[in-house]
Amino acid sequence: MTIREIRDIFYNGLWKQDAGIVQLLGLCPLLAVSSSVVNALSLGLATTLVITLSNTGVAAIREFISNEARIPIYILMIAVLVTVVQLLMNAYMYALYLVLGIFIPLIVTNCIILARAESFASKNGIFASALDGIAMGLGLTAVLVVLGGIREIFGQGTLLSGIDLALGEATKSWIITVIPDYRGFLLAILPPGAFITLGMLIAAKNWLNLRAKRKVHGENATITPIEGGCSTAH
Amino acid sequence: MRRTMAKASFYTASNLLFFALVSTALLAWTYELTRETIQQSIEREKLKLIAQIAPPATYDNDIMKDTVQLAADDLLGSDDTTIAYIGRLEGQPSIAVIHAVAPDGYARINLIVAVHHDGTISGVRVVSHKETPGLGDYIEIARSDWITGFNGASLENRKSSEWKVKKDGGTFDYRAGATITPRAIVKAVHKALQYYARHRDELFAAGSPSSSGESAQSAVEGAKQEVVKEKK
């Protein structure tokens, strides 16, 4: 693999094809969970782990599976992988499991994993697929963290609340009270707040894209509302 | 033509079958490999939680060793034998910690309920659950003190109709966005208290403070089985 290809994979995962604000795949469980930075980060990292493993697995077996049966086989693989990761974590990394454990079963329902298996891992080598998993996972994590941060500030007036559950009692002092004596804003915490915030993030990204394009092609250039998109999303 | 189609279908089917078998084997193997370790960590966690809800001042025996095995029961929501921990103070029955399952959450919610001898709740804790993070997980003591709302409740001080969340006309709090979870827990705790009321004497009959162990346990088992028979 050339440096250029690797760079393309990361550019796609983190910006151009970002799973969170461009492909908009399997967001429902993610949106429900991203009500705080710590939850969002936990779910993002768990998803990155699973998507990297599933991409690697699919790339490894892609030569041996029948074309007609590939989707059920991917689903089977992903479900098994998630369950195995959950069991191993529960047994050998119990402290981490207590934090991430409840997020893991949610990931099975996330179709970004299946989408990457179908649109990337089934056509590329093991190494490239693993990298794509990492890039897509990190892209999603970044969006979730921003989303979680905005919702947490508006919803509870804090940042990093609950970090002591993830990293131990000592980190409790990391919690930042952004707005003191805040009474809370329920809408931001509930799923509608997630959709509204996500919509604004997408608008912001499109605005940035448009501005970049107009710099190059002049003032009348336009972009399609969601650039890129993923064929399996339709 | 027909032959090649049949061949292709056969290939696809055997392909699927092969992956199904490999996946099942992998899952079964991992499950076997991790089962014991997982069980141990759950037990360790449970002991920590028991210490939280059964105040040391309420008993002077070794509560972890003074145990009774309870047969599966609808009121406990259990479909397997569970262990109850019995606390005694100067030989007098004082507190019992029983395991209850709330079957109608997102998945089974495992609870432990500590009940004073007089039938008042000393405390409730969630041992394991699969509720939605950020919405239903406020039932964990690490995340919020919601679960302490059960402290002091009993069948006497709350009528049957009050054993519901406030939204359904009861007396227990809930959080907007997640009502199914607290509903399931309130119901399970209520049923556990009913179980306790029915079986209190058997629970504490397990033996004098000094005699715990197999003979006492099997005596209770026997008594329980009779009860089950009578019900049938």
C-alpha cells in the first residue's frame, strides 16, 4: 500500500465519508447514547474496536464465501464477533467491561459495521480493511464526542460528567461545570436534541465544504446537500 | 442449465452451513472458556453490593456463609436456584438478602433486595442489566441514587396500588425517557417482598447462627419442595 492510499482511507473515514455526518448510517442507538462526552467516547471507542475486527475478518474470508450468501454470513460474523468481544471483556477486563459493557450489544444493531463490510472490506485486502475500520471508527467517535459535548453543555451545564466511572474516582476533579447553577434542559438530553444537534453539525460541515469549493471554483459553485453518501444506505 | 443452478444453490447452502457451524463452535468455546471467570466477577460484585445494603450493625453472624438456596419461583422471577444471605443479630433473625429478577426490562435485570425481619426494605441494588446507556442506566447506584427510593418501603406502608411508578399512579420516581426500566424493577421488588412475606419463616429457619451448611440447607430445600407441591 502506498502512503497515498493510506491517506485516502483516513481522509474518507474522518471527513469525506464520515460515518456520523455524511453516511448517516445506523445512528439511532448512537444518538440515544451520545448525551454526554464520556458516554459518547465510550461508545465510539467500542464501535471502533468492533468495526476494525469485523472489517479484518470479512477481508480475510472474502475469497471463500459465496456471493449470494455473503450478507447473512457478514451478519453472522459481526454478531459472533460482538458477542465474543463482550464475553472476553467481561471475563478478562472486568473494570473496562463495567464501563463499556452495556454499549457493546448496541453495536450489533449499528449498520455502519455491515455497510463497511459490504462496501469496503469485501473488496479490499486485510490491512487496508483494518485501517478503514480504524478510520471510520475514529470519524464516528469524533462526531459523537462533539455531539455529546454540545448536548451535555446544553442539557446539564457540565462537561466530562461521569468520567470517574470510566477512569476511576481520582478523575472526578476533571468534570467541568460550564454553566454554574444550571437547571438543565431536558430536550438536549432526549433523542430529539440529538437529531437537532446532528442536523446543525451536518449543516456546518456542508457550509465548510461549500466555502472551500467557492474559493477554488468561484462564487457560483454549489454542492449537493450531502456529498458522497454510501450506496448501501439507500 | 438446471444442473448448474442446483450446483450453485448447493454451494451457497453449504457455504452458509459451514459458517454457521464455525460461528456456533466459536461462540460455544468462548462461552465455556469465560463462563467461570465471569461468574466469579459477578459474585464478587454482588458481595460488594450486599455490604452496601445490609448495614454491618444489623447482623453479627457471617452473612456470606449463612446462606439458603431458594428454588426457582415466579415471585422471584428466577428460573434457577438462587442464593439468599441470612443475617442474624445475637441469634435473632434480622435481615435477609434475596436475589430477584425483573424479566420485563430490555433484558433480564438481576437485583438483590435486602429485607429487614419486619418486612421493610433495607436496600435494593442492580447486579446486572442491559438497559440503554444514558437512558435506563440510572438504576445503577454508581450513576444515580434512584434505587435508594426503595429504602424503608414495605407491604404495610405502601398499598398494592402504590407499588408503581408515579406515572402509573404509584409512589416511585422515574426519569423521563425511560419508564419501562423502573416499571420492571418496581414490579420485581414488590413481588420479592410478597415472596418474603410468604416464606419468611423458612428463610430464617435454616438453622441456629452456628449451624449453617448442608444439612440445614437441604432441610429448607425439602420444606420448599413441599410448598411447591402444595401450590400445584
